[in-house]
Amino acid sequence: MLITELDHGTLAANAGIRLDRDAVEAFEARLRGRLLQPQRDGYDDARRLWNGMIDKRPRLIARCKGTADVIAAVRFARTHGLAVAVRGGGHNVAGLASIDDGIVIDLSEMNGVHVDPERRVVRAEGGATIGDLDHETQAFGYAVPMGVVSETGIAGLTLSGGIGWLRNKHGLSCDALIAADVVTSDGQRVRASETENSDLLWGLRGGGGAFGVVTALEYRLHALGPDVMFAFVLYPRERATEILRAYRDYVERAPDEVSSIAALGMVPDEPSFPEAFHHAPHVMLAAMYAGDPEDGRRALEPLRAFGESLLDASDVMPYTQAQRVLDQDYPNGRRYYWTSTYLHGLDDAVIADLIESAEEAPSRLSTVDVWPMGGAVRRVEPGATAFGPRSAPYLLGIEANWDDPAMDEENLRWGRTWLKRMQRFGGGIYLNFPGFPDDEGVASEALFGQNRERLVDLKTTYDPESLFRTNHGVEPRAASMVRERLR
């Protein structure tokens, strides 16, 4: 018997492949987890991603319980010619965690975390989130530099860089990665570390994860917590030029213990914000001090002293609470389009365009974010990891966030238009805010810079047939040459 072909109008790479039902049933029997197929209970819920913009229909979804399940899924995909997408524990704004007509290897139920306090190392499975990791590491007084929303998956974040509240003191998430377990395209589990397959470890440190399924990650731990000083201040947008100039001056003097964000947006209509300020245009300044909270009070005080604010929620709080401050802004199922570019500076011309871009945003949920990049991030040599540009002092994130599908084109146009305009002040793209794969003019050179060719070599070594093809343009050497000839 044969499984009926899906009819949903897509021309995917796997369209036309017919799977023998007996082979699928045998594959399902080998799994400790679940195998979900169209028309089965749970399939539609399992195929939905955090970004409501993404609506893909995989042929199969393998909800893996362990490495053995992952190996079985990779071997099945290879045998039957199915392209693979890998889903970790969280967001994946670009939608690469799913694939039409292929197989999704879903790691979301592989979320175990084990802390070794003597070695100051933590090992986490590929489906763990930042919240899972923080919960375990904070029990021992440690932290790993991660992102700023606790529901983010650690694997995808790390493989594409990882910018968060500890970056200036302790670097990116990928800088803390010391080893990983990977199931490669031949269905073998390999370990990547400084002493085993060190070339693969280099590629996993910010290269996008195009080389296999990362089933476990090991990180170096840093002493922190349980409490930290966290600044969160909203100033009225009408003073944006003044506030951003003062913020620029503050950033230039701030110690490495301070990692901050400035964002232009509107006050959410959430109960945690005074109703009188709902939908008011604002400039948000948020920062964490990675050290003694009382030292942090003094270090962050200038951010609270730029004149009258709409809201000042700054305080000493548990590190795990600070990691959740922004969670409510990014609910599951909202529509998201995030893109980015690095900035050579924050001069008055840049500030003027930042303000104009925020004023033109069609959704009151959207933000324009400025991430200062300094300290430990910029002290790593450019070729030491696969992560792209490190020399720029700022990263600009353009976040289009909205709920109404009727506003899709308007919001996409806003994000893409302002990316193109702001690129004249810098260049490159941060891999965790990459836009969508079909965006015009987004080449892998912009994402990886001088590291691109080495990543192509790694792809050629570890995935020569491009089984893991849902990535940001890293193809094996033969495929790259064919594409060049066709141009």
C-alpha cells in the first residue's frame, strides 16, 4: 500500500516522492517517540510553529525522545530521499524549523539539563529552552549567556550566535559552547569538541547548524545570581533624539558588566503597564548588570536619570525573572518578521532614521531595536568562530510584530524597506534576525562574511547531499558550483 500524496499546492523538493506504508510503519515502530502524519490526531498542532506566518505541511513529524530516535529519523529520511528540517525548543522566526513535504525531526521533548558544578559545565538536550537551562543552572549559582526571551530554544539560538543580557561580560551563546553531540547526514552520532571534530565545533559556534541534528550541547558556566540589577525604563518618544544621544554617550563609558538594549515602540495594553500609557510611543532602555547587584544599581542609574519617564520598573530581581521580562511581548502564534543589520555607529543621522522608521511602523506591536555590541563579543577574533561580523559597535533589529493576516504585506514591506535604507549605515545580517529565506538580496556572504567558504567546506564534508537543506544558504561544494553556473 502507498500513502496518499498530499494535495496542498506546493512544489517542494520532495513533492512526488511516494512512501511505502510498510516502511513508514516499520520506522514508527523503531521510535520511542511519536510519528505524526497528516490526517492523524495531533498533526496540525505539531506542525504549527511559534511564528504564525509559517504554514508548512511536512510529510512526517518525528517527535523524538532521544538520540536513537534521531538516528532512526535521519536514516529513514536518507533512504527515502526526504529533505529534513530540525525543530528545537523554541522560536525560529524564519520558519526553517519546518518543511513542506519533507520530514521534521522535532526535539522539543528532548529538554533535559544536567549541571556539573565541579567542572562548571552544563549539558542540555537540543530541545531545551532558555527557561529550562536557567532553572537548572541557577540552582548552583551559574548562568550561560543566552537570549532575552526565556521561551527561546537554546540550540537554534546558539547555532546562530546568541545575543543576550550577558554578552558584553561573557560573550555570545556560541562563545560559551564547548562541545556538542551531532547526528550527521549518514545517520552517525559524532561528538564535536576542541579535541574531537574541532572543525565541526567551529561551525556550530554561530554557523547556523546546517551540518546535522544537534542533540546535546555543553556550555561553560559563569558565576551569577541569584539576584541581578535590571534596568527597565520607558521614556516618551517625543524626546527620542535626546534620549538616544544620551544613551549613545552612556554606552561608550559603560563597563563590560552592562549589556543593554534601546527600543522604539509603543506601550503594550497589558495589565503590567499603567492604562493611561497604553499605546503611547516610547523609547525603552533596558539593561542587566552581570555582577554584584549593588554595584549594578550605581552602574545603571544613569539610564534612569534622563529626565521624566513614563515608567521605571528598574530593580534588583532574580536573574530568572529578568530573563522573563520580555516574554509577554512574544506570544505563540503572533505574526513575526524580524530582520537586522550591523551599524558602524549611532550618529545623529542614524538616530533620525531610527525614529522615522518607528513612526512609520504599521503595527503598534512592532519595535526598532538597538543592541550595543562590545566587551567580550568584540574581543573574539573574527575567524575564531563561525559567527559573522564582530567589529560593528551596534546591531539594529527591525521587528515587525502583528496579529491580523490582512496586514501581512504592509508589515513585510515596512521591515524590508527599512532594512534596505539602514544598510547604508553598516551591513551584514544577524542570523537569528535574518528575515525570510526568499528575501531579495540576502546572500550567505552577508550572514557569514569571511567565514562563508569554510562553512561551505564543512557542509561538503558533513552533509554532501544536502539532506539538511533548510538553512541560510550554506550548500555543499558541488551544489554551490552548479548554482554559480546557472546564474
